Amino acid sequence: KQLSADSVLQLKLFSALSADLLSTNRSSVFSGHHGQLSLTAVFLDEYRDRLFLGGKDVIYSLLLGPTTSESKEIYWPPLPGNREDCIQTGKEPQMECANFVRLLQPYNRTHVLACGTGAFQPMCAFINVGHRGEHVFTMDPTNVENGRGKVPHDPSLPFASTFNGGELYTGLTADFLGRDSVIFRSMGGRSTMRTETDQKLLHDPKFIAAHLIPDNDDRDNDKVYFFFTEKATEAGDREGAIHTRVGRVCANDVGGQRVLVNKWSTFIKARLVCSVPGPHGIDTHFNQLGEMHANLLHLHTHLPPLINVFQGFAVCVYRMADIREAFNGPFAHKEGPDYQWGVYEGRVPYPRPGVCPSKITNQPGREFGSTKDFPDSVLQFARNHPLMWRPVYPALRQPVLVKANIPYKLKQIVVDRVEAEDGQYDVMFIGTDVGTVLKVIALHSGNSLETEEVTLEELQIFKVPTPITSMDISVKRQALYVGSPAGVAQVKLHRCETYGNACAECCLARDPYCAWDGSLCARYLPNSKRRFRRQDIRHGNPMLQCMDQKLSEELDVTEHRMAYATENNSTFLECVPRSPQATLTWLVQRDDRKDEVKLDDRMMSTDQGLLIRHVVRQDEGLYICRSREHGFTQTLARLTLEVLQGETVDELMARDNPGLAWMPCNAYSRASTSSQSRTWFKDIMQLIGPSKLPHVEEYCERMWCNDKLRRKHKSMLEKYRQAQESARKARSKSSVERNRMPRDLRAREE
């Protein structure tokens, strides 16, 4: 039956995006033992080679392996009576009144800390996960601790935490109503610490990430950094404006003696600016566009550490040196509610508010063993001046990646630093709200501030559109673990073999993971002893890298396929470029003459091929699909399109089988079992031509049949042939026996 052009396009796009992952062993998906994981927490344990998952009333442990994953489950519902109490307060039974596991953190060599919402009564427990090499996974459900201050009561509220030295640092809303926004330190041997309830400190924040980042070799100087958004209080901002912040506290902060008792005495914060410079000094800011996600890059000690912060539709890179410089700069100051914000120009007490008690702050006669030894003037100043005056700008003063006018939102980011032949590259994996992951690198050309965005791949991870909620990279497994409400998928970081079988194609891919090794496109290993490795990430110039590889020959090797269409219907000629940066051009050849296909409302070029929305008889011909990138052109597909007469096909289908849909896989099997279908099928084959039947079968199987249907079809054809052969032998045997009969008996039988 005739499909609309949009329907055909949607079918082809979905097929092109989702069919490759499982068929190429690129991805495997875990959705829980009952198919409803409701994922809310992920902890990737590279040391034990395990993946821990938290969901609704359940925790999973997956033993990661090269091919399969063994999984174990712990059922962990709320404590008795808590679910009923939650329902009585008016909460939604299924979406709120359960134990949503929000926190999974390593506690020691044998245990993992797990915390859940507990039907709006947070609770925590320790899971015995055994030693390395074991797959132990047990928990005593009766040995449960109060989880308040460790995870929010509400499963929908964001929070951030990090575990260090037996102590848990958490930024969250710590009350039932979700109004008490604090930074907590709990567990460990020291007293619990929290921020004061003061909007100057935290004004309706949404915490995104938390990391302990050392400043130097002095462990007393360690600080915990929190990344969050909050409502702005600075001058010149409209009411309700949102600013992105980075705040920090000293890990050894124990509060004051008389002021800020059990309250943070070292908390300070600065603004993170992520904007695109515009004309006349007007910047386009991304602060108000939604969630921000932060990912810490653990780099080598001799490299400047970077913080990658993703916000809205932009990716900004911040240097830790710039963040520290902002915290070492002047404080912001405001005399009163009617005054403008300005730089504080008065005397700053010693030791400087925000610094940690360490060797740096100690002077002869003025030694500070802890923050309890800080003068009250220091604590009062820290309470009244938490905001720094200078904001933190991204490296090169602009984003490395900007996404605008796209039909999805960017939700998550992780970054892998990859060693390539010509240097190091940060490969960004960006998750969206429709279940796709973008694999992107940003390249700088010389001393220019402009960056070139290279999208290496765009993968549809899940079969249905679902927001990506978590992503983790396993360097050991060279895998990306992508979480969503639909489950967790393990995706390979690279798939070099898909970049073709030629040096030029491998070079044009510009994937830092891959290089041409003389025979195929394979994983690039910096310490490999093989010298023949061709790779050019920055320029993608195959002429320079592959000049001895016969470029003109290798780029035009492609198979010739058949395609069929019916007059007045739609059809789609598939041609997918191997590189997202390539542009497609279509040529059509008729009578030894090649012309470029003229694109209009009837003939539309897409990223996956050519859509002909209304087929006419004159569309027959040889269609050649070519891609062009960096001055190199290659032929990707040759398709001979044959157009069937629309009236003839309609008459055959209406006469022989009214209402029969054009489903070739089923048509083959029905043709061998139904005389009515056999007539219809036979007439269609005569219309196409018996000599082209093998091409038709190949075309139909490739376009419509999956592996299961193909095996079924093959089995049915084999049974049909066997039945035909048995019938032929039976007829032959019967004929021989009849010839042996006496003439009068044979005549009587006839």
C-alpha cells in the first residue's frame, strides 16, 4: 500500500539509526530481571570489574565480561509502614512512595554504601560486595541507618555527592518539603557539618556534581568542589535569573568555636560563565537554558587539570587554575538590599576566608591547628561575603561546542582523553533526551579562537526515545555505560572497522581511536611497535597520509544493487555516508548520460539517502550516490531503479488478493501455501521479469526481512522444495507402476 513520504522517511531513519548496534555487537542492554529497572543510581567499579545499579526497590550487581554479564539482585523496599505513611501524606504511590536508590558509593575494600529515598524517609545500608575476583552481593535489610542528609526525600530532586576518607560530602535539599538546601558532611569520625540556612550562601540551588580536587601535595589543603545552579542575587539581573556556580569547602573544616559551630567556615562560591561573544560586547549566555552537568577529567599531573561543564546547548571547558584564581581574587560586597553589588575594598582578615588551616596559613606565633582556631572576625567575614567578585570564564573565553536549533536537549556528558599520532584529543560523549549519544571532538586551527566541531558518530542507544540520565566510561573495558529509565547499555567507545576498508576512508573518519595499519582501520595504540600507522585527526587529509594507497581505485569500490518502486508511490534509495561530515550528491545515468539529480519537493536528499515522494515512469535509471569530504569524492552506492506500472500492480492485487499488503517476506511464504497468493505472486514476478528474480529476492530480504524472518523463509523454501521433490518422485513411481499394469486394468483405472 502507498505510504506517505513522511512515513517512509521516518521508517528509514529509525531503521538506519537503531539497526546497527546489536547486529554489530556494539551494544548490549540490561533492563533488570523484570524488565523495569527504573534506573536512579549507577556506580562503575573498575577495580572489581563490576557495575552496580540502583532502581526502584532494587539494587543490581553486574559482573562485567568481554561477552556476557552475570547479574545479581537485592530487593530493598522501604521499611515496614513507611510506604503507607507516604501515601497518607498525599504522595503518588508508584512514583514517590517506594525506595528509589539514589546513592551507590564505595565505602571500603569489601563494602559499598547504598542510600535510598525510603518512601520519603531516607535510609542507608552497607552492601557486602566481597574482594576483587569474587561476585559477592549481600545486604542485611535489618541493619539500616537513617539516610537524612545523604539523599533527598523526593526521588525527583537533584543532588550531588562524593565520598572521601570515610566521609560523605553531599549537596541536597535535606527536608521533607525540599526547601532546606544545604551542603552536608556526614559519616566518619568528625561531627556533622552543614551550611547555614541563608540565601546569601545558597539561593534555591540545584546541585549537579561534587569532586574532591587537591590543590597541591599538602593533604590539609584538600578542598571539595560543588557545581550547581542557583537564583542570582547580583546587580543587573532580572528576577528569577539562574547563574551557574562553583563552590568549595575545605575537607578539614570543623566549624568555629563561638561562631558557625558545626557550620562550614570556609564556604565560598564563584560564578561560571558560559557564553558566546556577540557584536558590541553583547554575549549570549547559556545559564538559563536548563540543566548543567559537570565531568571531572582526571589528567596526568604534568597537564593543567580541566573541568568540563555542560550547560544547556553548550560545552565549556574551564581550567582549574582559572577557578583558583577567582577564589584568590576580590570578594563581592553589598551594603544593603537597595545597594548595588561591588568589589570589596576594605581590609580582609587573616587568615584569608576560604583558605584551609595548613602549613600555608601557619606563621610563627600565629598557628592554626583547625578552623576552630580561626578568629571570629574571619568567620563573620566568611558568613557575610561568600561570593567572589570575578567570574570564571571558559578557556579561550568561549564554548568549545554550541548546539542550537536541534530537536533534542543535551543532558549528560563524559570525556575521554585519547592519545593519537599527532597529540591528545578530548572525545566528548554527549547524551540527549531522546536516547541518542553524540561522539564529538572540537579542534582548534592554529592560533585562531574558532573551533571546528567534528561529530564522529551519532548513536541511537535505545529502541525507544528515552532521556539519557547517566554515563560512565570504562577505560579498562573501552566501553561507555549509558543509563536511562529503559535500562543500562554498554557501548563500545570505538568501532574502527565501520570506517571502510581503505586508508582514505579511515583517515577521513578523523577518529582519534582509529588508524590505518596497512591492511585495515584498527584501534590506535600509542605504544604499538607497528610503524605503518596512518592518522590525521586535525586535517583529515588522505592525500598526505595515503598517497601510496591508490586513492582513486579504493574510493570507488562499491556493489551494484537493484531497487524497485511502483508508479505514484513513494520509494527510498538508501545511502549512508561513513562520516557525518560528508555531503551526499546523487547522479542518475540514462542512455550513457549522467546528470545530477535535481532536488525539489518530490525528490529530497536526506542524511540516509534519497527520498522520491511520488514515483513516475521517467525515474527509472542507474542512481549513483557519492560523498564528498575535504575535497575527496567517493562512490558509496549504485542502485538501478525499476518502476512498475501502477495500474497493473493495483489490478493484480485487487483481483487476486484484496487487501493484501505488500510484505515480500510474508509473500514468499504465502506463495508456497496459498493458491490465491501464488497467482498474485506469479503475476508480480512476470511483471518484473523471471530473469531478475534472484535480484528481487536479494532486494526484498535486505529491505524487509530480519535475521529471524530470513531463517524462517529459508526453512520454508527448503521444506517447499523437499515437498516438490517428494511429489515428483511419487508421480514418477506411480507412472512406472502404472506402465507395468495390464492394459485392461490400466484403461479401467484411467
